[in-house]
Amino acid sequence: TSAANLAANIKALGGAVAQNATHQAHWNTLANEGNAAARGLAGSLGGLWLTYGSLVPLAASAAIASSLKNVFTVGKNLEYEFTYIQAITNGTVVSVSEFSEAIKGSMAAPVEAAKGLRTLAQAGLEVGEAMVALPSVLKLATVGEVDLAGAALSATAIMHTFGMSVNDIGHIGDSLATAARLSATSVKEMMEAMKQASSVSNVFGVSLHETEAALATLANRGIEGSAAGTAIRNMVKELASPATDKAAYALQQYGIQIFNADGSAKKFTENLQQLADVTSVMTKETKSRFLEDMFNERGAKAANILLSDLEKMKSVLKELEASSSGLGFMTEAQIRISQSTEGMIKTLGANITATFGEVFQEVKPQIDSLIHSVATLVSSS
């Protein structure tokens, strides 16, 4: 294969240079024989092209030299990321073969994917868990058009907040991207909203899907990002734990029970339905006063929207619950994106770069030997 041929060429080049370091007397002979190759290498590295000699070996040497540069650049960067991960995880070695399998089919460059793996490890996942989560995080970054670090941190934060596992990362991404698709907001803004809303949602029994559905509903009314997240957070907190005697009395007056008989919280949609049933028979003025008694300004505004659009929210909720059916929303979206011209170019680039990384692993002993030989030659001069 082309990768094997490239590796063989690099090994041969590494051996020749290493031999030069210990056999200085043979230098001139090697230099003469490799004249055309050296000129090609100089051209690839930005040097001046010499104007004589055969163009065929020059072109071939330039191609090899360019490939060598790419192999070395990609390889050393991947090695750095893997070494960094090893350093922060008490010596856990990243399996190159598992990493290659995890990024297969992705449009992300291997080095960027390795940085994503590092972010997952820094977020508290074991290397094995991070490897399981990586494919879904790559899809989320692609479909949501967000950076890998942001996708990794958001997905893991949601996972921890709602007591989920790394095996749920795929569904987290599916539902997050679906919520953005069903609303007038982006995945990035949905992530920002979740930072605020999820901090109390799970504490008071609001599920991931209910939180996303509520945020999507607010986004369709022009409230998105951190503003939406804060509004939901305030509303949920004030509903479960009334901040004033007036709010507590309002709940009691209308017989609204936020908790079950055993003390567990009812579903958020159930509590919204209770509020909707009560406020549906109120005049506009009475409803407004009731919501102002129950919530602060942001919470009251969010509550009014959710009560008015409750059926729409329930419809969104159903789609979120089914977002991982079939291949899953992210996988299906990524397939469609990858079939575009830009998607095919990105996928091709990622595959070529992955090949450079694989070649580096194969020829790393020769590269290390070459570096050592050059260092020895310099130090002895």
C-alpha cells in the first residue's frame, strides 16, 4: 500500500542519516549519490531549487520529503497529546488502534480528535470511558458546528448532572442536537442554556428531555442561551421551593401538589399541566398576578410561555425521546453532511492525516534514531 511504501522510504532515509553520523568519512559518497533527493528535500522545506539535474528524481524526492514532513508533524502532535493524557491519568497508555477505530468515519482531523480525547480525560473520565464517548462527541461537534472541547465538556457535564453514564453520551448528543433542530436556536446556544438550567433541574426531578424541551420552547419565543437557562432554573427552583409566603399560599389555594405523597418530585410536565389547568380558567389579569406571586420576573415570563405552549412542548418532548431511534439523529445527520462536497473533502483530509499518524507509529524507532544521531553529530562537532 501507499502507507507501507511511505514507511519504507522513511525507514531507509532514517537509516541513511543515522549511518552518516557515525561514518563521517562516507558522507561525500552518500551526498553525491543522493544529490537529486537532497535537492528535492530542500525544495519541499522551502529552500532554493537547483536548476540542474534530473527532474524525475527531484519530483519524487520532493513528494517523499513533503510526506515526511506531514508524517513527522502529525505524528509528533499525536504523540504529545497521548503522552499528556498518560501524564494526567496516572500512566494510562492510549491504545493507538482503539483511537484509530474510534475516529473512523469522522470528519475531524486526528490531532483535533486527540485533543477531544484529552478534554474528556480532563473532565474526569477514565481513558477507556473517554474512548467510548469520543465517537459521539466528534459527531456532536460536527453536527452542532461547535469546537470539540466545547462538545466534550457539555456532554460530560450533562452526563454527570443527570446521573447518566458514558454509554449515554450518544443519546445526550442526539437529544441536544434534536432540541436545537426543533427550535430557533443553535446547538451552541442550547449548550449554554443547559449550563444554567441543568444545575437545578435534576435536583428537583426535571429530566434531561423535559429540560431540553422547555429550553426549545423558550427559544421559539426568542429566549435562548444563558437567559433561557436562567429562566428555567429560577422557575423550577421557585416552583419546588416557594420563595415567599405568598407563593406558598398560591399553591395551597389552588390545590397544586408539586410532590408525590412519598416526597418525590412529580414530573415537570405534570406540574406544568397542573398550573395550566388552574390558569386556563383565569382571566388574563388574574393569571398574570398569580404567576407574579409564584415566580420572579424571569421565572414568571418562562412559566407564561411554557403554559401557553404546553402542547407544543409535549410534542418536542416526544421527538427528543425518540431522537436515538434508528441510527440516531447525529449519525444520520453526519452521513448527510459527509456526502456534500465540503464533507467529502474534510473526510478525505481526515483519512489522509490518519494515515500519516499510522506511518509515524511504524517508523518512530527510525525517527528517534535519526534525531539521536543528529544530536550526537552536533554535540561532537
